[in-house]
Amino acid sequence: MESFLSRYRNLSVLLLLLVGQLLLLAYQVKTNQDVRLIRLWAVTAVTPVARMIEWTRAGVIGAWENVFVLGDVRAENKKLKRDLAELRLKNQLLAAELQMADRVKALSEFRTQIPSKTIAARIIGTGTGANARTVYVDRGSVEGVKRGMAAITDKGIVGKVVAAYPTASLVQLITEHGSVAGVISQKNRVRGTLKGQGAATVIVDYIRNEEKVEPGEWFYTSGTDRIFPRGLPAGRVKMVREGRGGKEVVVEPSGFDSGLEEMLIVLDGVHGAVPDADTPPSPEISILPPPPDTAPAQPARQSSSEPGAAAAPVKEFNTDADRLLEKYRRIGESQGIVLGTTKVRVPDFNRPPAPAAPKPAEPKPDAAPPPEPAAKQ
């Protein structure tokens, strides 16, 4: 080194002077951001070294934490995530079971309220095809299911059995093409034929334009198809308009409102009555019974023999409608059912009515006393 400096002494001195001059200029000169040039050079030269040192330090510390510090925490975090996923799955299963229990309870209550003999069935499969509207249920001919029997829920009709196997049956839904059911409107008593169209809604055909059908009106089964018993809900009118061959009535089936997982197969149907329009079709609506009759009582007839005794008023049935209403009332009373209440249960009108109470006999007028015999002269 000394030989190099002694040999190139003048050049070395010149280089030292140039470097010193550059450092002095760098110290004096500033950039447009008011930063000295020497500081800029120093930072630029030191930054790669500092970055390498920091990367090495972070890698060593991260490896240390992963191996010794965070190892247990990561394992616990994975376990908690796994437990959370299991709890979510159990929650979904419990929610599904709760919904199924509610549906089964509603079907059981409905089954006890209708006079028809039914058997509960659960859907176990669907028909082939993308738009198939047929389902398989877990009841077959062994349990008494036959082809042509009706399938219903507590909300309304859903279809009919088209094939009965020993342990299963094929049910054609009411929304399938070719499905029909005789229906009658609740308010205006308009009769028609409910037909499936392969969609979520159905239509009611064979209604004349002059017949009155209102949106929101309920249709009930009329029993004319010999499949569905009379008096079961079929659906609510969604749209009504006049057409060339008759009214176009679109109905939303009520049997699919709560989803279709379980149903009742009608083994022995009993016709019921179509509720009046002012009677709410849903059992969830509660109304008070009608108030007692507040009309002034008619004066009682008095017999000629006992002026102070009042005879009980006798109700007379002068028309066929009055006699039919009295017959239905006696049928309901014989089965413990009061007509006009909000219960879904309807009486079995096929049973004979209770015998009518005998009319009280009207008192006969007192006989005139026999004439006295004439005195002998």
C-alpha cells in the first residue's frame, strides 16, 4: 500500500482532493425537496443493507414464534373452527327437525278433525325428469293405499295416487299436466274444474264470463271428481279475467304453502261442507261466537182453560231450506259439533241425524158439560 501511494502520490492526492470536493459540494447542494445531496447518497447506499438485515431479523423471529410461541395457538384456532362448523351443522339439522315436528303436529291435529279416514305418508323421492311433478311416498298397498286415492295436507289438496306398490306409492301433484279436481268457489258458489299446468299455479276452467269470481276468493273441492272429498281447501284466486271461451281464473294452490314433505293419503273419504264466506278458512284466526238473540220475545199463547199458563213457543219450518238447516244442526249436535264455529272439524253428514224433539201437544178446550136430564112431570 505504501509503495502504491509513493508511486502514485500525485494521483492519490488528486483523487482525495476530488472526493473531498464532491463531498463538500454534496453537503452544500440541496434537491428540489430541500434534502442535501450527501444525505440522499447516504440513504440510497444504506437502504439495501438495512433491508437485508430487517428481512433476516423478521424471518428469524417469525420462525421462532411459529415453532415455540404460536404453535399451540394455531392448533387451538383450527380446533375452534372445526367445532364451529360442527355446531352450525347440528343447528341446521335441529332446525329442520323442529320444522318437521311442527308439520307433523299440524297434520296430526288436522287428521283428528276431519271425518275421512287417512294415513300419514312421507316423501322419499321424486319422479324422473327436470320438470317432473310426481313424488314417491313411503306408504303402499300393504297399508291399504290404492290407485286414485287423494293426497292432502292441513293446508289443502296436493295430488292423487297414480300407482300403488307394496311398500311405496307414486303421487301425481295437482300442479302436474293432466291433474284435475272439481272445485267450487266459497263466496259465489261457482263450480269449475281445477287443472294443473306444470307450473306453480293452476287454473280453474269451465267458468262462464257472466259468473262472478273475485280475486282473493277461495276455491274448495266440490266432490264431483270422486277423488277429493267435498269441503277441502284447493287454493286462492290470484288473477281473474274474461276470455273468449270463458273466464281465465288463475289459482295459487294452498297445499304447498308450508313446503311439501309429509302428506295424508285419504283411505276412506267423507264429504264435508264448504264453509261460508264470512267464516275464516284458517284455524289460526280467532273470532267470538255470535251474540245471543236479543229480539223481543213473542207473547206466548194461552189456553182457554188456564189463562195464567203460558205455552212454550213452537218453531215451525215452513220451507225446504229451514228443514235442511234443522237436519244439519241435529246431525252436528249428535256428533258434538256446533255449526258456525271457527273449528275446522265438520260433521259426518252421511250419518243419520238425531231424532227431532216431539212437538208439545196443544191443550184441548174443556168439554162442555153434558145437558141435565129434563125433569119428569
